[in-house]
Amino acid sequence: MAIKIKSQQDWWAGWMFIAFGLFFVVVALGPPEFVDKIVGSRLIPGYQMGSSVRMGPAYFPVVLGGMLAVLGLLVLLDAIIEDGPKVAKFHFRPLLFIAVSSLAFAYLLKPLGLALASVILVFISAFGGHEFKWKEVAIMSV
């Protein structure tokens, strides 16, 4: 049974995400012991991981690198799975506008106050929807 690749770009992007994610995990934690035994010395010393309560310097790169590797695996699997009936398509626009509205709220909260920053948050996040009506968003923000 041969693997059929439906998208070359997704195939290589998935491998790239996995490689970058694993690279950051290995640099943060250091390579496994069997690699050090083969090479004969400790190439990358690694950092202390810590715990979620008391995070060490390796915690953040390991978590982000792991998430990037998992995302790469999802992209890679999507590149080889045959087309079928698609139930839902992932849209980046709502995610982008919600992230931007959260950042805008964080930066505008102190200078503008809670009320005005909340109104701006509602307006920016409403742009992420499939339809935007000024009147409805204004009522919702009040």
C-alpha cells in the first residue's frame, strides 16, 4: 500500500514544522543519552525543565516546540489523507481577529479604561465573523 500525497506543499510544511519543533525540544532539553553515548560527549547541555508551577528555562521552548511538532503532524496527515466529505473547514480569520482584539484590549485597558477597551474588543472581534453589521455590533457592545 503506497502513500498518496495530495498536497506537496502541506507534505513538506508538515515535515518542516516537525523538524523545527523537535529541534527546539532537543536544544532546550539536550539530546537523549544514547546520542551522547554514540558521539562520546555532551553536545548540547540542555536546560532545566522545572514544573508548570515553577517553570525552568526549558519549559517554554519545550511546550512550544511540542505544539509545533503536533501541528506539523496534523498538517502532514492532512497532506496524505484522501479527499472525502469535509465536515468543517478551519478558518483563520476569526482566530486572527480574536487574537488581535485580545491584544488591543490588553494594551488599551490602562489608558482607556475597562468600558471603552471592552467596546473596542467587541468591535474588533466582530470583524472576524462571516457577516458584520454596525448596528448589531454597537448594540452588543453596549
